[in-house]
Amino acid sequence: MTPALPGPLWSRRDRLRLLVPLIGGAALIGLAWFLVAGRDDAGGQLAPVSLAIAGAGVGFAGALFWLGQGRRAVRALSWHLLGSADSAGCETTVAAESVAGPNARYFHRRDCLLITDRAFPAAARADQERVGRQPCPACQP
Ligand SMILES: [Zn+2]
């Protein structure tokens, strides 16, 4: 049974955190456009162009912050769905054997959701680590 989801991925406040910097940056670019209109000297255009670049930076920084927050929300939701150590009621035992594909970077617990319906051979954790594999960050074998 799938655990209950913690809530919508993007809240109203998350959308505002994206829209406010984007609208603010667009307003700065529009203001710079207004200030530079009709000027034909390069010296007079320098300050409005700098203002436009700052506006683009504000929008870009807001979008980066929003994406970073989204990545954290998706990661938290993934951990919640996969039953990580942060979730209540999960088991914390260390798996005696682990499984991995032939050229896999990670080894998993047999019941890991990321390898469902795959018949990978089992091996000891020490053997997995000896060939350079890392423990799966989702199932934490
Ligand atoms: Zn796994």
C-alpha cells in the first residue's frame, strides 16, 4: 500500500516565490527599456543596460531558487514514498545480502522499488563494495 502523500508539490507560497522575482525582473527590464529609449549615446545607455542585466539576474536567481526548492520537495517526496529512514515506521536493519545489475553503480536491497521485477544476482555487501558499487540512496542497503 502506498503511503499517503504529504500534500501538493507546489504550494501557493512556492508559486509566489517564482512569480515575484520573475515579475520584478521583468519590471526592471521594462524600466531599463523605457530609460534607454531614444538615447543614442553609449554612455547614456550604460546605466539602463546595467539595470536590465540586474533585472535578468533577479529573474534568473528566483527561478534557480524555485527549482532548488522543487528538487528538495521531490527528494523529500521520493524518500517518503520509498520509506527512507526519515519516514516513521520504517525498518532500519542492515541487509545481509544485496543485489545489483552487472554494470550498476549502486547496489540495492532485494525489495527496493527501483529494481522491481529485475532478477539481479545477490551478493554480500562487502563484495558489492569491493567492485566499486555504492549503496542505493533510496533503499539504503
Ligand atoms: Zn535501492
